[in-house]
Amino acid sequence: MTRLVRPRRQVTLAGLAAAALLASPLLATSPASAEPTAQPQPAASTAPSLIPKPSNQQALPGQSFALQPWSLVGLETSAKESRAARKVADGLTSQLRRSTGYPLPIIPAVPGLVDLKLSTNGPASLGAEGYQLRADRSTLSVVAATPEGLFRGVTTLRQLLPAKAESKTRQAGPWRISGTAISDSPRYGYRGAMLDVSRHFFSVAEVKRYIDLASLYKLNKLHLHLSDDQGWRIQVDSWPRLTTYGGSLETTGTPGGSYSKAEYAALVQYATDHFMEVIPEIDTPGHTNAALASYAELNCDGVAPPLYTGTEVGFSSLCVGKDITYDFLDDVFREVAEQNPGSVLHLGGDEAHSTPHSDYLTFVPKASALVTKQGKKVMGWQEIAETPLPPGSIAQYWGTDDNRSRELARKAAAQGAKVVMSPANRAYLDMKYDASTPIGQDWAGLVSVQKSYEWNPSTLIPNLPESAIAGVEAPLWTETLDDVDKLEYMAFPRLPGIAELGWSPASALDWKTYSDRLAGQGSRWDALSVNFYRAPEIAWR
Ligand code: TNX
């Protein structure tokens, strides 16, 4: 038993770790005997409520692991990956120190000494995001081939611990995990959350909170909808009025805002630390009123429209025939590309209802070329599939099972583009849950928790080859959502379901077992103060 063995190890280890441990005021004032630690535990009767469900998980009957006041965290990593791996270890231990009150020092992983082992030295066969996790009577280990894989494994580890491990304040143990062996890797490489910061502006701190919550479910892309009719939110030095004027308001006319380059850099760093790639969207040629209002010369008639604070779509368009339009986009895409280390730039392309169709067909290839000029791949809403797309492009399906949208997805695939699945009648987090939902929209229908989960990304569109599907994304449009509580209410509990569709094998997708696992997330969201919708069809616990 750990408790009997550990004092002997402490005696033989005169190094840093033991010193740190023995110096801990916690051990002096709060003896470990207060914790019920060493009794053998029965095997867990129910599997822990993991979302997304791992691709392989086995119980180790009769075994369990418990974090103890003296637990040592071992980090095993290569010189090249040590900084990123250390950040992952720090992220986990700083949270667990808060909730357990244990010191949990991080030391190099000495076999047999450490209780919690975190390693990025696993086999390359695990892939960039895969990991193995094992909890047995002596050790809890997460082994990956990269810091990213380690991060994904750590999110599983957090869900294996009691929900109170997510608390900001010290809680009573025990901190026990039933014996388990997990080997896990994702179904799709693209698992996104989109946040519309244009219709309502959200501060860096608010976006960080969304990153915290989305990354817990292994989402790996943060698509930021940075410009629309109602506001321009990213600083562009060569066209400063985009933010100073075009970003000044938001829907309903309340003050808007924008990210300075320094703020945006902090946001990107935070996303990077949570292994989410930021995908910036500059919506074109429609959804551009904020830009058109900021610069009269961008308008075909040379007259700047007023700022717009309503919720209509499809009334604005860049002037496709003017050269300045492309000078403008060249500058914007260059400065946006500079601020985003990721490989993709989203040029929108949706709902260009006031752009003549022939103009649209002229515009998108020209805009696409300005994106690839910056070394980025083109991403756009499904409509861009009507135009020739550069190699490596991604079209984002937002249909509602309608034939036109399906045809656009097939057109994208036929050109060799990948498709990201965001069916509006399933994956749009701004759709109301039911008729009584006080916020949100319903143009794509009511989207219950079950409806948002019960679909298969690879078979939703008939005759779309599975190989064309890059993954899934859940957009959160914010016409009706003006604070973080409302974002959380619409995203939770549906966002974790989309995350599972993106991560777990198709064979694992099952509403009955999912809804039972989802029920177990409720106490976790309480510990994290998430304002989630307590959907009545879920037996929250
Ligand atoms: C459609 S979906 C839009 C957005 C709106 C959203 C509201 C898409 C590509 N465009 O402009 O915000 O519906 O649900």
C-alpha cells in the first residue's frame, strides 16, 4: 500500500523532492492520517463519466489509485518538448493543488518513485493527440508522444477524478480513481468551437474562459468570427478605423470593442497553451457593414453606410469591381495572418445575398489567392465551393439537410477540399433547445441535447466521401447572447456532445450511454461555476 511504502522512499530520497515535501506546511499541520487512504477499494461499479468517450478503455478490477498529500508528480520529456510539457504539468498540478491542498511537486520521472507520471516520451504510434492513461494501485500515468497528446490525456485524468477536483478552493479527499487502462486517439483532426465576437464583443478574459471549457472536451480549434456587419474586432494598423469606428458598437447599440495586437497575442498564446489552434475569420464579401461604414472608399457608391446594430443578414457587400477592395483585403489578410500562427484563414463567404452571383464567383478566387499568398489555407462557409478552391481548402457545411447545402459540400469534396461539419439544425449552439428557451434563435429549428448529439458526421450528407470530412465544429452566434452566462447556457450541455462526435469512434456513439455520461458532468460544471442548461431529459447528478 502506498501509505506504508512512501515513508521509506522519503528516507532514501534526500533530494529536492523530499525536501520540498518535508518542508510543506501541509504535512506538518494536516497529517495524512486525516485521509482515508489505504483501504482496498472495490472495483468501480460504473465506468467514469468520460466525455468524449475514449476509443479504448478497460477497467482494472480490484485496483484503484489515490492522490495523497505526499504524491510526487514525475515529468518525463525530451529537451525539445520540455517547455510545452512542463506547461501541461503545471496546468494540471496548479488546479489540483488548489482543490486538494496537496503540494504535488513536479520532479523528473524516476521510475518507482513518482505517483503520478506524465510523459511525452511515448511511442510515435500514438500520434500527435493520442495518449495512454493507466491508473493502478501504485501509479497514475499519462503517456503521449507529444505535449499535445499529454494535454489531451490530462483532460481525461481530470474527468477521472472526483468533480470537486475542479474546485477553486480546497476540498476534502479522498482523490481516488478506479483502476483503468485507456488508450485513446481522435476520430477527426478538426474539432472546433466557433465564437462570434462580432455581434456581441467578448473580452480576452471571456474568450479565455470559453477556451478553458472547450479544451476540457478535447476540442482543438477555436474559430473566431472577428468581423461582421455589427462590428470589427481585430486591430489592423493599416486600416485603423476598422476598430476605432467599426468596432465601437455591437448588436442593440451597446458599446462594442476590439482586440489590440497585444491582447490578441495573449488570446492566441492562451489558446496555444490549451492546444487549440485559432482560426481567424474575416467574413467577406457580405457581412461587411462594419468595414464599409469605416471606409467610404470601399463602397461602390463611395458613400459610407451608418454603423449597424440590428440582426438582419445579407444586406452588405464589398465592392467586387473596385481595385481598392483587394488592396484592403491584402492588407487585412496580411495583418491577420501575422497575428495568427495557425495554418488556416477563414474568409467567410456566407450569405452574400447582396453580391451579384457573377461578382461572387469573381470575388472568392481573388480573395482566396490573397489568403494563400500569406501562406495560409483557405477556409470558408459552404458557398465558397461554387468557386474553384486552392489546394488544401476547407469548406464549412452549415446546412439543414437541404439539398443545396449538401450539393455544395459534395462540390467542395469533388475539388479535393475538406469539409467541416456544422449542420445548423444540430451543431448551431445559438439555436433554442425548445420553444421555452428564453434566448437564441430558431431559424434552423429547435435543437435539443439529443438532436445535437444523434448524428454521424461521416454519413449525414449522402454521397459525401468519408475521406473528405475533416471533422466537426459547433458555432456559437451571438446576436442574442450578450454575456458569458448566456454563452455557457447555450453551449452546455451541447458543446461536449459535438466534441464527442469529433473525437470518439463512430461505434461509441450512443445516446443512451452518452446521456448517462453527460449526467455525470453536471457536478463538474457546478464545481467550475458553469451556467449550464439543466436539460430535463438528463438525470443530472
Ligand atoms: C447564419 S451560418 C449565419 C450567421 C448568423 C447565424 C445565426 C452562417 C454562415 N451565417 O450570420 O449569425 O445564422 O444563427
